Amino acid sequence: MSGDAAGGGISRRRLGGGMLALGGALALAPVPFADAATAMGTGPESSDPAGSGSKRPAPTLRRGSPARAGLLAEPLERLVTDAERFLAPSPAHPWYAGAVLLAGRGGTVALHRPIGKAVRYSAYDEATGTGVELPAESQIPMAEDTVFDLASVSKLFTSILAVQQIERGALVLEERVASYLPDFGGAGKQEVTIRQLLTHTSGFAAWIPLYREPTREGMLRRLWDEAPTSPPGSVYRYSDLNLISLQLVLERITGRALDVLLREEITAPLRLHRTRFNPPASWKPGIAATEDCRRPWSGLDRGLVWGEVHDENAYGFDGVAGHAGVFSCAWDLAVLGRTLLNGGAYGRTRILSPASVELMFTDFNTDFPGDGHGLGFELYQHWYMGAMATPRTAGHTGFTGTSLVLDPTTDSFLVVLGNSIHPVRSWRSGSAPRVAAADHMARAVPVTPGAGLSAWFSGMAAGVTATLTLPALRIATGEGRLRCSLWWDTEPVTGELVLEASGDSDARWLPVPFTTTPSGGPEAGMGTPRPAGSVSGWSGRVWHRLHADLAAWQGRSVRLRWRYAAGGPYVGRGAYVDGPRVEDGGRTVFDGSRREDAARVELDNWSVSAH
């Protein structure tokens, strides 16, 4: 085992992007523009950050208004309205029978709303493709404290337990798994590391039916004999086998079963009273039902699963497994999320150091673009994080319809717990309710205009092209230039914001190169050329100063426009333009702060917004 651990047990070697080993202790490079994140608008009530050296307790959760949370009320209302749409056929069947929605920022939970039913069906009728509904009086409505089978969201708990052991020096991130579990090293797995388990780069197959083995010993033997389908470290492939293996490591090095570790290291310290493996029978009326498990769609014939773990392999491990099996409620998950956003502390209780939390939120998979992954957490995944997604946004989903999204940039969190496989898994398709909820949550975090009381906003509609066009302006000299403030956050592949120009008699729009400079933070004063006349992806969620040379239009009239395109199914937070000003030598030919000039701007799917 490596002996280069220091600073609370975290390895001093360089562990990944954004982290530097300085002076023998782990230090973390700052998030770009993080100091200027106040550009997102009025924030939640401030508290001393956990781990800053203050003896003040870390923020804890309480209910409050959107305003107290630094959020806009209208997008949160739309979040609920949109979520309720998925209780109806969407498109052929309901996406879920019900859900519990929770959203907040800082220490304030501004939304906590149950919708639909926790238990609606007694079975699934395969012949008719319909659910067998319980009598109305036997159906159970969702409640704020309804408990859900978290499915793969359980992986976050196992990952936290592992990072705790890394922090304490009992586990080394780059050590081989076989050094802790010698039996694991067979079948070509001898070089698989702990990090590769946590980031799904071990080369394991996505899934194998361990539950078909009649005994725990048989399940373990099947795992020991399983060969990687790719060389370790060569590919990202999400696999339950990674976290099952990690569970076995944790149990070996601690001498405690995973359910005991969960209770002693996470749920008891944080007082998560409705979070555990194998909930007792007394909890059943307050648990959301899952699936009518029967072959051929399920691997086991169990009938309606309600109050027991749904996942077959977790069921084979008697309900306690590293990849699935934890039951919890929305509030408990929010407390866990708040703990991590606080840097590992909740009130006066600390379960991780700030540096350890950074490991969980740092992308170790930079060799696999699009598959960003910290230790346990997925990063920057628009397919369920929606417009909350940034390179720093962390989260996870569960097969049963659960999800947790944490955005450190805006200090916001979103929990969506749905019973989307009730009565059968085939009814659920895609992740649209999660994306819709995250889009509304992202919109609820205000963007304060760069100057003045309002700015032009592109909106956040998917599959839409929006243009903001200035009137025709004559550039008489070779000193024409455009200045404005710019803010953007687009889906990085299909979204972009382009500055274009067109002559009065020319129907073509040509890109205009420009330079952007962040208005604050560590990159202030360093301009970035944009030779293609466009920006996309994440701007750090701060305002940038834009400068464009218009000398090419000397002696001609020109129209300038911003074209925002969101061509795919997912979007970012959108784009804002504030204070556009066109100068021609010593003459100002357009000033967006002048009412008469602003009235001449043509808006197509853009609008004036104060936030």
C-alpha cells in the first residue's frame, strides 16, 4: 500500500484536474470566476463557509420563501406545474405515478412539494399493457416525507464512505483493489484501482446477473471470476460492479458491514432518520411502491415490490449493496446535499473535510469527454441536470426515478424523487421530468444585469433560434467598434451565441470576431479572442466585457445581431446582452441605455429581463 498520504489521509500525488499538491498538503485550484459568482444575483442569506477556520456552525436547512433563498418564485411555480404534467401520459404512459420535489439555495428550502401517488397500482396487466389500479381509498398519496428506493443514488453514500476512508488513510485512491481484496485480482483485474471503481473506468461490463447465484459466496465467486471487457483505465463504462466491489473493500478494511458504516458514519451523525438499508415493515405505508417484478421484464418473479429493494443484484445481497439499496426521503437527501455544498459539514457535524468534498466534485475523467466524473458523482450531465449543468455541477440518478443535483457555483440543490417504474419499467422513457425541473431551477437563480436595471435575455427554449438585432448604423471611420456586457451558458455541443453583421443591401449574415474579458475573478483583465464570432458552453456564470472591431465596415451601413441557437434537446441558462454601445471614432452611433435607441432594437424570441 502506498505510504504517501498526508493532510487527513488524502494522497499528496497529483490526483486530477484542478488539484495541486502544495507544501505536502492537498490544495485545490480555484473555480474559474468563482469569486464573481455574485453576478448570479441576490444570493441566499450568507453564512461563513464550512472549513474556513471559523468556529461558526455550517449552514443547516430551514424552510423559507424563494426570496429568502435568493430565488425567483415564478420559475419554481412552473417547476411544479411542469412536474404535474408527467403524471398524465407523456407521451403514452405517465412518467411516474407521483413524485416529491425539493429545491433550495443556501440554507433555505424554497420548494418542497409532493405530487401524485406513492402507491397507485397493485399490478401490471401484460396482456392489455395497463396498470391494475387499486381502489381509490387504497391508493396512497405522496407526502413530503415519503421514502423512496434510491436505486443508484445509493452509490453516492458508498462513495462518501470510501472518501472518508481515504481521508483517514485507511484507503489509497491510486492503490490496486487487489491489495485490499486478493481474490479480486484474478481474471485480468489485478491492475484495477480504487479510483477506477469510483469513476467507472475499471473496464468492467455494465452489469452481470449476480443474483442468479444461490448464495452470497457464489455471487462473490462470480465477481472474482469476471474479467474486464476493456483494459482498466481505457474506457468509461458505467457499471454497478464497481460499487459492489468498493463495498467489499470497505467492509474488509473497516470490519463493518456496509449498512453499519452507513448508519455510524453518515446517517446517525447527520440525523438522517429516514435513510437506511432494509427499512422495517412499519415504514411500508410511507414508502413509494416500485415495480410489479415478473419475468420477462424483471429477472425475478416477486410481484409488486413495495418496501423492499427493487434492484435484483442488491436483493441478492439481502438488500445491502454498494450500488443500490438505500432508502431515503427528499429532506434527508437535501441535508446530505447541503452538507457537501458546505464542504462536508452540517451545523456542528463534519463528515468530510473540504478537500475531500473537492475530490468528489473534481473531474477525473478528462480523457473521456462527455463522461465527467468525480469520486462517485457525475459531473456536467445535461441529460438530467438540464440548465443546472456546469463543469462543477454534481449529481446522480437512480433507475427507480430518483435524482439529486448540486450546483456549487450557485449554491443551489434540487431533489426529484419519482416512482417511475410503478407499475412497470417500460412505461418510463428518457429523463424529461428531471430536465424540466432542473431547467426551471436554473431559471429561478437570478442573473443581475451587468449595468442598469435590465438586460436583453435570449430565453431558454430548446430547439429555438433567437435573434437580437440592432438598427442599421453607418460607420464612417476606420475606428468603429462595438462594446457591451455579455453573459452566456449554453449546452456545449448544440448551443451557441454568435455575433453577426450584415450590410443594408446584403441578405447574408457574417460572423464578427470579438474578444471577451471576464468582469471579475482571477481571469479579470485577460481577454479571450473569439475569431469565429461565437461563444458556447459555460462562461463561469459571470458577465464578460465584449469588444468587436468594426473597421471592416468603414463607409458602409451595417446591422449587428446576436443569434442564440439551442439546437438540441437540452439547454443552458441562456444568454444576456447588456449595454450595447457602437462608437465611430469620437461619435456614439448607438447606445442601448438610451430609450430611443433601445426602442429600435428588433427582438425575435429575446426579451427584456431584470433577472
